[in-house]
Amino acid sequence: MQEVTEKNIQELLAQPKIVVLDFWAEWCGPCKQLGPIFEKVAGTLTSKAIFGKVNVDNEEQLAQKYEVRGIPCVIVLSKGEEVDRIVGALSEADFRKKLEALLARP
């Protein structure tokens, strides 16, 4: 799991894999709920996607660029383009199901 910043995001987006970004903040209760779920699911899907975390307090410009209005917000990018987003905390089963369905798309 890597921290994504304005400095390294282009390098991530240049990869051929789908990129999954978790926009979060230290003070956000639902982020604390989703964080461990995101990391656990990411650990099982690293062969299919690149996973990263974006701290919105440290990376305000990235949050603005992707129009993040509420957190936690997970944005799925393919070839640099947003294909879906998940706003709010989900259960592990629901999060895994939604993410696996997105990663199964051609």
C-alpha cells in the first residue's frame, strides 16, 4: 500500500493496471472503519490493481482534482480515467464484491 501524492500520482496512472485510490483523513470516523477493510481487500487483489491511499488533508489539490466532496471516497481509475467511485464506509463483504466486479470488467 503506498501513499499517493501529487508528486507520484502520474507514475501510478502510467501503469497498465487499474488504480484504486482511497481518499481519507485521520479525523474521519468512517475512514477509520473503511481503512482496515481497504487494506485487507487490497492485499488480496494486488495482482489485479494498484492500491493507494490519499490523505486529503495533505493532498488537497488531488482531492479537488478528483472532486472528492465526502470521505471516505474510493475512486477506481482505468488508463487515468475514473470508472467508478465508492463514497462512505461499506462492510468488507460489500466492498470486496463491488471492487471485484469492477476489476472483472474488460
